[in-house]
Amino acid sequence: MRGQKAKRRAVGRRWRVVEFYDLSVFVSHLPSIIVPLCCVLLMCMSVGCESQEASESTLTPAQETKADLLEQLDEKFENPDVHCKLGQLYGGEGRFTKAEYHLKTALEFDPVHRPSQAAMVKMFVDSGDKTKAQLYADTYMKQASGSATESLGLGQAFQEQGLDEYALACYRQAMALRPNSPDVNKQMGYYYLSKQDNARAQEYLSRSFQANPNQPDVARELGRLGVVVEIPRLPESSSRESKRSSDETPADSAKAKAG
């Protein structure tokens, strides 16, 4: 038994010597292993930085805009305008899920954000879901149906998205509420001007000018359509009275009343 134990101890010592020898050999070769590894790592880091710089320098205008908008959301997430713009960007890329998320978020922060409402309908049209587009458009129009001003705002948002059918429906809704409004008639006139329907444009712009002659822009458009109009001027006596009133100080008014 003693002989066997002595034999095992001798074998163990030989293994330790071999292990120590192998370790010393490995350590001696470390420089030749580490240096190439470091070189490879440095090369990878250099290539990575160059590729990142190249990718940053080759960003498209849309990508740059998107990055800027995302930075704005980091500063203030509760910004319906930014969410609306992002939704439109994603919609233009065909990424309708992300577009819908941002547009819905915008409407959560501002339920009557007309640009987001129009962009939402446009997104459904572009995605091929015309039934949903019609449903949402009807909902938004009903929401604005109590006010000619709100109906005009929604119509203009639809028109900016190229949704002329819904825009005209909103303008007609506003017209039903305030048929003699110079603003409503003017918007209808401008709508038909954009469609090169000069006869209808002239009709509504004339109505707008009759309701409020102090509209140089409407007079200019009517002039281009061949309609001679004249912007009324204040009578000279009224002008002098107006100037005198504007020049009069509160103290002068008090003296006049006292006298």
C-alpha cells in the first residue's frame, strides 16, 4: 500500500510539472497572441466608426427630419404637432402601424387636432382601408358640425392631404351653417380656383366680397377672373374724425366731457 501511495504521489508531481511547463509556454507566447488580437480589435473599431460616420453623412432628408422629430419628443412627448408629422412620415413610408400609433397619440393629447384627423383618414386611404377612412371622416365631420369655423378648419386639413371629396363636404357643411359668411364663401371660392373651375370660383368670391368688401386678396383674385371691383374707402370726414380720435389723449376726452 505504501508503495502504491508513493507511486501516485510521484505521478502527481510529474503532472504538476507538465502543467506548469505548459502554462509557462502559454505565458511566453502571450505577446504574440495579444498583439494581433489588439490590432484586429482596433481595426474593427476603426471600421465601425467610419461606417457610422458614413451612415450619418448619407442620411436622407426624410431620415434627418425623423431624427429631429424624435429628439423633440424626447424633450416633450406631449406634443401633438410632432406626433402628427411623424405619423405622416411613417405613413408615407408605408409603415402604417407606426403611423397610426403616432396619429392616435396626437389625438389623445388634442382630440380636435385637425391635421392629425385628416392625416389619419389619409393613412387609411393609402393602406387600402377605404371603409375605415370613411368612418373616421364621418366621425370628425360630425364632431365639427356645430361650428362653421371648425368645419372650415377640418376642410382645409383634408384639402392639404389631397382629400378633396372630404374637404368639399366640410366646406358645404360650413356653408349650410353660415351661408353669408365672407370667410366660408372665400374658402369655397379658393377651393374651386384650385380646381380651375373659374365660374364657381367667381361666384363664391363675389359673394365673399359683397359680404365684406375690405378684402384686398379677394379683390385681386376677382380681378384676375375679369371682374372689376373697387375696395371702398372711408369718407374723408370719417377719416379726419378717426384720426382726431386716435390723436386725442384720455385727458383731452375728460376735458371735453367736463366742458
